[in-house]
Amino acid sequence: ILTEKILQFLEKRKIGKVVLAGHSIGGMFAIEFTYQHPDKVKKLFLIDSAGVESKESTASFVWDFLRSHSAHWSLKKIGEDVKAFHRMLKSPMAYGRIARFARRTSLKEQAQSIKAPTIILLGEKDDLVPLSLTEIMHGWISGSKLIVLKDMDHDWIIHSPELFWEIVKTQAE
């Protein structure tokens, strides 16, 4: 449904090919959109992206989420981390379902069909999406480029958007 909403958005505005970016579970939707509409994606950025099935338990994922949002605090991050904790505590069942979906879904077939140039970005200190799963995704997407960002965590793009834009500019063709 979300991929069709994206397509409708693009068509309504008469937008052709796009540079598409997806963070975390949004990376799964970006992969799915690129798979379903390869003619619409000029370049794909996957940022700390889910999409590789993990055998890790939901409880372990929740622990990783809590650790991720508390282990790398800085003044710049505190506000967003507090909001993230609040959202999770407000709707724990919804976040549990999202976690199970993200951990139990494999997008291998979709990823293997991607032809758009793909840049995979991962925070070195990402406790939610381990490097081992990101390397699997990198192997699935032919010709993709993996960039591991030193000292960055799962939500680095929220706290360091200027770094993301710097990467986009340097990776633009």
C-alpha cells in the first residue's frame, strides 16, 4: 500500500526518476518500491536498513532498541531519544509488531533484483541493525556500495543530517 502511495505522489506531481532514501524499516519500503517500480528510482540510499531476516528474539530486539537509545547520548540526541522512548511506551504493542515485522521479513528476492545504483549506509555503533545483516543486504544488491560510518549509531541521520547530505553530494552522479 505504501509503495502505491509513493507512486501516486510521484505521478500526481509528474515526477520521473527519484533519488530514494529509506532509514531503518523505511529502508524495507524503499527496497520494495525500487523492486516494484525500477523505472522510477535513479539511485537508492539504504540507511541502517532492515530487510534481512534475523533469528534474534523480539525481547532481544527491544533490549537492543533501549541500548541504542541510551548508549550514545549527546546533548544533540537527548530530545529525539526522549521522544522515541515516549512513542514506544505509549504504543508498546504497535512497536512490538513493527519489531517482529522488521526482524522476520526477508527482502532477498526484491534486493537481488535491484539495478539502481545503491549506497548502503550503516552507523558503526548501530545496535539495531548489525553489520552482519547489512553485509548480507550488500551482497544481495549487485554493485551496491557499503559505507560504515565511524562512531554513528542507528539514528545518526536524525542527529547528523548534514553528514547524510554530504554523502549524497559526494555520491551523486
